[in-house]
Amino acid sequence: MTLLLIAALWAPSALLDTTGPVKVGDPAPWFAGWTARDQVFNRTRLLATPGVRGHVIVFFATWCKPCEDGLKQLAAARPRIEAAGLTVTLVDYGEEASVGAPWLGARGLGDVRTLYDRYGTVAFAFGVEHRADGGARRARLPRTVVLDAAGTVRRIVGREGEDYVERLIDALPAPATPAAKPDATPSP
């Protein structure tokens, strides 16, 4: 009985093969968005980040309760994520920096690179935003996309479960450990 209760409380992350037109194994789409300081940040600048294994792009909105739950996990695990060689970029869907920046600051994420996707262009490029019948905008939130250093989509996460951080870190193969060099000292 206890085992059933534990299994019912634990929910794994929803791993997806696609989000809109974006598929695991494909190159990430071109995107460009604005930071809180009105600076343009795009795919080229992201992929030019030196010395990283990959990039985590998290789409959220302040009104999205499941997004907030995932961001809490992200905030708590940032040292582990960064130690694994991953950068984090947040994309605040459909909101201005005046709304998102204080909200993120209150959750310990105020210093994370954030794009304020006022018009949904970044979300649309990644298939997070889609147009419903009649042209109404709809968002598929929460959504996280993990890219390798070359910009290939390696994982797409829908709902963030208890294993969310592990799914981000294990999306990329572990770096190869250097082989031990043979002992160069001559034998007697």
C-alpha cells in the first residue's frame, strides 16, 4: 500500500520528441529576443558561449503555476546544472521585463539571462506558441529545450516532474574522461 502511495505522488517529467516543428536531433531554430536592458540576444550569441557542453532554454510565464514549480527546481539546482557545463536561458512568454524581472528576482533567478518574449517570436520559433483556429495565440507551457554546444536539440521537456533537473543534466552525454597515460618510467 505504501509503495502505491509513493508511486502516485512521484510524477516523472514529460519527455517529448517534438514541440511544434522542432524535433529532437534537429538544429535549433533561429531566434532573437530582448533582454531586460533591451539588448538583442540570439541563437548566434548563445552558441558562441565558450567552454560549455550545452544550453537549457526554459519557456515560462509568471501566470503559469506549473512553470513556477519547475523554476523552483531550477533555482535550487543551478550550481549542479552549471557544474555540468550547461548555461540557462529563460524566456518569459508574452510579458514585459517590468512584470517578469521582479517575479524572477523574488524566486532567486533575477541574475539568470532572460529574454522577454513580448510578441511570442522566440516561443513561435521553438513551437511553444502556436496559432489556434481563428488565429488566437496559444502557448504550450511549461516547455524546456536542451541544446548541445553545436545547437542541436537533445531534449524537450513538457511537464517538469521530480526528475526534471536530472533530465536536463543527462540530456547530453557525459564528457569523455581522458585515458590514463602509460607510465613513462623505464622498468629496471
